[in-house]
Amino acid sequence: MNFLITEAQYRLLTEEKIKCKCGHSWDKEVDDKYPYLCHECGWDQKEKKYNKKELKKFWDNYKNK
């Protein structure tokens, strides 16, 4: 049996809310290279360690937009 769903319904089914230990939370984005990286403190929920290098890249990229 096949079902047709809208893009919004697909996102509700596949995306998840991620909460960091610092209290910041966000929706997981499918196209994000580091979807579990907290952009507030640099904690990677999946790796269970800080990733300050990718956090710096994110903010450097963000500032240049």
C-alpha cells in the first residue's frame, strides 16, 4: 500500500527536535552536515563531545552572509 503525504507531513515524520545539555534546542535539518551540533555551546549530541572547530566555522559562515 502506498501513501501520498505532503512535504510538511514528511518533515514531521523524519525530523526530530534536539535538545542540548546547555538548554538550547533546535529542529534537526536533513541537509545539515552536523545536525547534532549545538550552535550555542558547540556540544555535539551524537558524538557526545564538544566540536569547537565546527562551531567556529558555523559562526564565521553565519557572519559572512
